[in-house]
Amino acid sequence: MSKVTIEVTVTEIKKLLPRLSTEEILKLDEEIHKYLETHTMMRVAQTSFKEWEDKEEDIYYDI
């Protein structure tokens, strides 16, 4: 199955909101918050791995 990618602007989403039910808007809000929380946690976690990026230790990968 092939993936279809579309680009949607904030303005377009705002125009679609009145067409959604209250329940759909609340579900969308919940999904956005979950995404933002995960994205934020991933960014924070990524910074903790910087100390592992030691070029001098990369020589052991060639063994």
C-alpha cells in the first residue's frame, strides 16, 4: 500500500473546524496534545545522548 502525503496549513484546518462535531474537535485536541508531549519528550531525551557521541570512541566500530 502506498502512502499519500498532503500538506495542510493552519488556515485550512481552521476552516474545517466548524464542520467537525464537538467530540471530533475534542479528539483532535487530545491527539495534538499527545503528539506535542511525545515530541517534547523526544527532544529532551535526545539531548541526553549527546555525551555518547564521542568521535574518539568511534574507532572501536571498525574492529
